[in-house]
Amino acid sequence: MKSKLIITVIISIITFNIHAQELKAGDKAPDIVQNLITGEEFQLSELKGQMVLIDFWASWCKPCRKENPHIVEIYHKYKDESFKNGEGFTILSVSLDFKKEMWEKAIIDDSLEWPYHVGDLKGWKNAAAVKYNVKSIPQSFLIDGDGIIVGLNLRAEDLEKQLKKQLKKKSLFSSKI
């Protein structure tokens, strides 16, 4: 009986450590399956083939709200670009809000125009935040067209630098004469 309990505890610790593992550049981004703010189920894997910024944030987070205008500007600048490993740039905003009304209002107030806003209204217990081991916000992961993490916690200038680095090089012969 005692040995079964010890084995159960060891398995629980190992399982917890696997799920709480820190993600790093070069890792495959775990899929996120949550409802869009409109109610439909959405999966991160549906964005395969694009550069994606997974942005963990909340309406009540002042640093998040301060960062939003920069993210909007970068979204407009890069959404139609071609990257080494992806066509176009988009954002998957993962909300750690508790109240849908506050979440919706922040999206409108901050002009977060991209269509991918997901959340489960569980705050810090948001399933995606737990899976990504999010301990503070804003927190972000930039993934390429194959779902590989190419940058973490990139803010404004650093996000733009990483996107520029990921751009597909234009051939001198690609422009029309």
C-alpha cells in the first residue's frame, strides 16, 4: 500500500514537471484549443503556414494595455509580408480575463483588429496559460509557419527586429522591369 502511494506521488511529480516545462526557442509550440470571443472553438494549428504572435494578456493588465498600440502597429506593418517560413503575420491573443465584457471592451478600445481572440474566462488558470507556463503578463511567443517558437517575450522594437530577421529575402530579379 505504501509503495503504491510513493509510486503515485513520483508519477504525479514527473507529470507536473513535464507539463510545467519552460518553452524555449526551437521548441514546437503546443497547440491551443479555446473558444474565440464569438464562441466558436479555435485551434492555434489552424494558423499553420503563418508567422504568429501568441500574446497572453488581460484587460486589467496595465503593461499589456500599454504594449497593445505597438502590437497593433506591427500587425498592420507585417500582416501581408512573406517570411522564410510563413506567409503573412497574425496574432493569437489569449485573454486571462475573468469577465467577457471587460475583455470585449479592451479589444475595442485598443483596436485589436485581428480575428483571433481566445480565452476561457478562468484568469491565471486559463488552460493555454497553464500549458505555456505563463507566470506573468504580457507574455508572448513568436512562432513560424511550422509552429516552431522563434522568439519569446518580444516587445515592440524586439518583435519588429525578429520579424525583419524572419522576412523572406527579395530577389533582385523578382521586380518587374
